[in-house]
Amino acid sequence: MAGSPHEGLAARNEEPVSDEKPPLLVVKLGGAEGLDIDGACADLADLARPPIRTVVVHGGSADATALGEALGRPARMLTSPSGFVWRYTDRAALETFTMAVNGKRNTLLVERLQAHGVNALGLCGLDGRLMIAAHKTAVQSVEGGRRRVIRDDFTGKVERVNDGLLWLLLEADYLPVIAPLALSTDGFAVNVDADRAAAKIAAALEADTLLLLTAAPGLLSAFPDQATLIADLPRGRLDEAMEFAQGRMKKKILGAREALAGGVGRVIIADGRRPRPISDALAGMGTTIQ
């Protein structure tokens, strides 16, 4: 994709056009090992200035896995009949996830952004009822070729976003940094998928761009061959992409579809391991869906 890294976003020193909303960017920072978090925070410090408004949603799978191992609670991954992979989260696993992701990862991201002069504010979906999710009281998993019903899983799907709270923070020039925990409709904390949570937030805010950073160059038609990177994916090919997307990439494609259906202008899936991952993604290094 040709053009400026800020294509679709205003240059950070320009004044917003009268009667038009300032451009809004939602960035999802993956939680896998290998992502250049320092580079992403430095990039955000350059990009996330008025009039551009930015929201960060993050994962923390590597932190949660490491803490679980240290506590003698190794992670257990489940696979749905349709091929989606997620972290099994009973109550003990939920507490471990909360400590690692909302406690450690969220706080360290805020620390690094503050060090770069960005007035970041950390929160999770429970704070101010930011994200309300449907609690999946019974889910199906395929293990050893057989289907099992899991009934003690504290995971959920985000149904509502308190966009009013986010706008209060954005208009006060804070950068919200959001951990993927939500309040369930039955009053429990639940683990939610960070990609789909970011998509729901982007749709609620009518964001111009949703950027999903991951430990891959983008969507590959023949994983793991990086020469098969798809630079531009029409929205009409998302169903086809679900057929060849592997592992966690399926959730990103699903999140992209939900974001676009909710009115987001474009979705970019890009490599979070690069030194300037956000600028590079906005310059066209990745997969753009619009």
C-alpha cells in the first residue's frame, strides 16, 4: 500500500477540521513472546498526540503462561469444534490471568508509555463496567478427536462497551490501556479474547483504524511461508481467509470481520516484532482489510 504512514489519520501537528471528529486509532498489542513492546510504546509516543486519539488493548498470554508455570498451574489450551483455540480459564486460572495480565502487563505498559511522555491510564473491562460480556457457562472442546463439554470456564464474549467512559478519558487527553477482562452479565470477572475485545471497542468508538499487532508479518495464505503474505484483503474474502488462517490468526480474522461490520474504516494485521511496528503497519507493512 502506497502513501504516508499516517494515511487515514491526520498528521499529529495538524488541527482537526471543524465539525469533524478527530481521527481515532485502536491498537491491539499481542501478548505473545517476541513482540517489540518498547518499540510499540515509542511509536505510540510519536503517533498518539492530539488531534489523533488512541486506545490500546493488550493481551498477555506469555506472562500468564509463565506465572502459571511458576505457581504450579500450567496453562491448558482448548480447541473448539470449528478450530478456534483459547485458554481454559477455571477460577484458579482466572486469578493467575488477572495477576499476570491486569497486574503486571497492564502496569508495565503504562509505565513505558509514561516514560515516553504519554499520559496513559490503565484499566480493564471491569472498571466502570467498561466491557460487559456474555459468560459462556458451557463450551465445547475437542480433545483426542472427541467432543467434551466444559462447564467451569470463566471466559466470555464482549457484548457492550461503555464508550462514554472511553470518550471522557480521550477528551481529557488520556490514552486508555485496556486489559482483556470483562464483567459478565451474571456478575463475574471473565477472560475475553483481546482481538475481539479490541474490535468491539473500535466499533463502539467508530474508529478509523483497528491495528492488530501479532508475532507474524500479517495474514499468510500458506502458513508459515512468509512469502505468502496477503497485503490487501477485500472484506468479501474474509470467509475464505477463515479457511486457511491458522491458530490465533482465526480470532484476528473474526475480529476484523466484527470491526468492519461495526463501522470501523479499516483493519490492519501486522508484525509487532518490528522496531516501529505501528508506523510500519500504517505505511502498508502487513495485511490491510477494508
